[in-house]
Amino acid sequence: GSQAEFEKYGRNRLAEGKLPACAEMCSTKALLAGDGDMVADIFRQRVVMRGKGAEVWGWGTAYGTNKNAKPEGTR
């Protein structure tokens, strides 16, 4: 990219082989980017999981599960 493009848009992360910053920093992993087949597989998995309880879209999905964690409000 040119200097004018850099000044207008900032770094071209895609040209550098990186994900857009918003997708890379998304804590819930709602924003996906990458190989079309990989994104399609993730989407299919999410569709299959829909409607199977709160945990499907909850903390465990976004951050992984911690087997030592206790439910909120307990000690």
C-alpha cells in the first residue's frame, strides 16, 4: 500500500497476513475471519449448538471452562 493509504486507513493487517484488530481482540469470538472453509466449519458448529442452554453462548464458550471455578455467589 501507498503512504496515502496508510495515512487514511492505518496498517493493512490483512496484507500482513493478520486478522483485523477487531476480530483478533473480540473476547466473545463473535467476529470471525480467515479461510472460508474454517469459518464455515465454525459457523456450522455454532448452528448445531444453538438452543442447548445458556452455556452455549456463555463464559465457557468465550473463554474456555475452568474445572476449579465455582458458580457465582458461592465460596
